[in-house]
Amino acid sequence: MSTAKYLEKLEQFGTAVIRNFSIIAHIDHGKSTLADRLLEMTGTINTRTKNEQFLDRLQVERERGITVKAQTATLFYTLDGVTYLLNLIDTPGHVDFSYEVSRSLAACQSAVLLVDAAQGVQAQTMANFYHAFEQDLTIIPVINKIDMAAADPERVAIEMKNIFDIDRSDIILASAKASINLDQVIAEIIKRTPKPTGDLTKPFRALLFDSWFDEYQGIVCLIEVIDGHVTKGDKVTSANTGETYEILNIGIMHPDPVQTKGLYTGQVGFIICGMKTVREARIGDTFHHYRQPVEALPGFKPARAMVFAGIYPVETTEFDLLRDAIEKLTLNDPSVSVEKETSVALGFGFRCGFLGLLHMDVFRQRLEQEYNVTIIATSPTVLYQIDLTDGTKLNIENPSHFPEIQRIAEIREPMVHATIICPTTYLGNMMQLCQEHRGEQKNMRYIDENRVILEYSLPLNEIVTDFYDHLKSRSAGYASFDYEESGYQASELVKMNILLNGKPVDALSVIVHRDHALSVGRQLTQKLKEVIHRQMFEVAIQAAIGAKIIARESVSALRKNVTAKCYGGDITRKRKLLEKQKEGKKRMKQVGNVEVPQEAFLTILKK
């Protein structure tokens, strides 16, 4: 039977032949390659074309070789004379996109846990395993890249036994790139994945687990049908908002959207029902037929922004262009929070909240690539809780809103529980790095004689800038890192202003720990001296806490040789000209504006 025939007879695929699974792994362990091979094996895509990272549709994903957005594809595969309907979800591997992973796992009954045969278990492998374990999914362990010269699958199998208690007999050895043992992988997915537990005879009930904006069709909702069925033209109601919509289009991702007559119990597909904004399509919502209410599904915790930054247009005239670009991009990435703000130095812009630093960097890159907007992004900050002396409580993430130091009773900063996996050779470097960033060791255990797991409590503010870069450089790239939030803790924090010729530049302000303020102040002023261009007048760069200046550097003025035309004569002629020039420079310094280049903000970003 051809794929077209399968699509026409979608109602014949009952829960007994449906398998919903996802692929989870640490970044760069071969998730997207495995997804490509499964699409080829099932005839979903043509094997004669180049199918690298087929499900990674975004330009930023292809350039960086990472998955940013979870992608779904429906496959048809015949095993022992029975045709199965497989719903594959390829998930991101970076810690910043763990929300995408947990959301996608809710629409699955099993997860393929992919581990690199050379690198072994990494920090994000552990995090994703526990995500799947908490949701009670069947784990299908696969050791990938066994054809590599550095592969040591037996060592990796022992690691998986020690960490996850997975028996060697349950592990499949494979290579997605070389198509080794992929028949066994897909057969085991079919055998081990439990069938969906829904009932076709019950009233329609569906879980909304993803949504995005299509330029021509509006909001597209990705759903898993838990019970019953739904067809084009049906009226459905959101259990969350109470709004009712008519289904204008319905189908499956194969891997591009393909229209079908309907969706049935256990199947994953899309519906388009005329929603105007993504805010109407709340992730974790339950849909049911109009006037046939059902018990709502538990849903998900909303995504919480961890890192905040100001985004401004380089040219103030491009504000409207930036606003339109951010509106369109947030339709496809609802986990970004946005509000307008004004800066004395940078004019009108937006304060955006992100899931992490990579998420922020990807968002900035997409703005520049997809919407051709040049922006300035300010230093990333986190959300602080402040108790004032008058009993008021504040939540502040923008240094410019920081109250005067004498009004503050207590400041609490967000903490994270960090997991670092590294070779024992670099253990000393990793412990030193964590101590430099105010870390407190919680646990240390050895996987085997060569690798160790470190657990630290770290302030989030310390890891949102250059922590990951130092981690990789000090471990020669071998260490992996993952974190999860772990509440708030009181801390001695102060706001440090950067002054240019005595005027504070609010976009360059940072919140630092009191013990680190002096070294950070000197470091920032020295770096800013290198990136701020020489002007027609001297520029004084100062770091200040309150009224106290703790560091200073100066950028000398560009000078014209005003004495060049004096050939001999009395020295007083030259002195008079130099004094006149000095007075002019002084007046210019009082009224002149210092031009601050984009590099200055990047300097703060990489402090």
C-alpha cells in the first residue's frame, strides 16, 4: 500500500499499531542524523537527495549544527506483515531548550536514549534521561557512532549501567551515519514502546504540546489525540480559555504538513482553527468537542525566563522594524517574554526574558538573519528578590531599576544545581573554576577510574556570561555541563555603574558580588578603554558603586598639532595656542556625547 493510501485510511490505524516516541541525547550525539535515517528507511523522504539535518529547518540550526526546536514526523513502517504508524519527535540537546524536551515527551510513550560511543554519558544525557524517567516513559538505550575510530561501546555500556542501571543486554549498538543496525533500532522501538492508552469510543480529548505561526495559515497547533477523534469542520473548545473554534484544516506532519480527513486516538498531528495569536494556543491546553466537556489534562509548568537582556535597534529610526520582527519571532517562540523599555543611552527598545544564554544568542541571530535587523543586546542579568527597609518586596532584573543601597534590607539571588561530567585529569581545573564563581560543592562521584561527576550549587548570575566558555577551555572541550534552578539565597550584591565623563550609561550597569566588585570594575574599565574609539576630547571611564569610584581608565583625545605653523619665535606663542586648544577640549568634553560602539556592550556581555 502506498503512503497516499495510508493517509486516506488513517482511521484504520488504531492504538494497537501506533507508536509515539522521541529521540533524546546530549548535544551533538547524533539525534538529527538518526532521525534522517529513520525518515529514509520508512520511505518518508527520498534517499537520493542529500538529507542532512532534514528536520532542522532553521538557518541557525544548520549553521550551528544544533537542534533548537523539537520537530515531529509521522512515519509508516511494515514489520512482520503489520504496518505501524510511528510518530517521531526529534528534540533539542542543549540545556537551554530542556523545556522543549519535557513538552515533547508528554506526547510520547517511549524515548530513544542516544549516547555517543566515543564521548559516553554527558551531563545533558543525564538530564534528559531523568526528564523521561519522571514521565514514566519506556527507555530504549542506543549507543551511536560505533563505527568511529575512538568508539568504545563496552566502556559506555558500563557507564550506562553505573549511572542509569541499564542492562547491557537492553542496549542496541548502532551507527546512524553508516546505517549500522538501524533495522534493529526501529524493530525495538516497535516492540518496546507501549501503545497509547486512549479509547476511540470516548469523547474527543487532545493535548496541545506545540504551536507555531505560519505566514499564510496563521497559528498551527500540534496535538496528541488522547481519546476519541476529530475531523475537519468540527467545533472544538479550549478547556483553558473557554474559546470555541472551527477546525479549518487538519493533518499530520509527513514530514511536511499533509491534509487528512481527521485524527484518531493516539495519533499526533496538526489543526488550524483561525486563532489570531499564539497566546490563545497555550501549551499544555486540553481541547474537546463543543459542549462536550472532559476532564482537563495536567498540562505543563509555564516556561520561566532565567536570563534577561535589553534589545535595542542600532539606529533609533529602526524601532518599528525591530518591534515587528520581535512580534513575528515570538509567535514562533512563545517561551520569550517581551516588554517595552526606554534607556537614556540607547533610546526605545525591549526587555526580553530567555531560557538561557544560548537561547538569547539564537534569538539575536534569528532577528539579524531572518528579519535583517541590526541590534544592540545589553549585558544579560537574572531576576533578583529584594526586601526594602520599609517592608516592600521587589523583583528586579534590570540593573537600572536597582534601589539605593541604603534602602535595601536583603537581596536574594537565584541559585542553580549544576552537574559537571569530566575526565579525572581536569578535576582540579573544574573545582577551581566553580570556586572562582562562588560555587559550593554538594557531591562528587566517580563513574569509572577515568571520569567523575561533580555537583555544585552555583549562583545563576555567575554562569550566564562566560562560565561555559571557561569550562570548555579548561577541560580541553571534554567537560559537559547541565543545571536546574534550585531556589533563592541571600547574598551581598551591589550595583556597579559605568560612567563615561561622569555620566552613567545605564545599559552598561551590572550587578556584582561585593567581594568581586573591585576586580570586575578594573577588568571592565580596561576592556572598555580598548573598544571605545578616541574622540576629539578625553573620555574618562569610571566604575562606581554609589558615589564611590573603584576603578578608572582614560581614553586620550585626538589632537591636532596647532603649533605646526609656528616657526621659531617666542615660546609664549606656542603656549598660548596650546592653552587655547586645552580650553576648547574642556568645553567640548562638557557638551560632547561619547560614541559607544556595539563592542562595548559585547565587552560587558563577556565579562
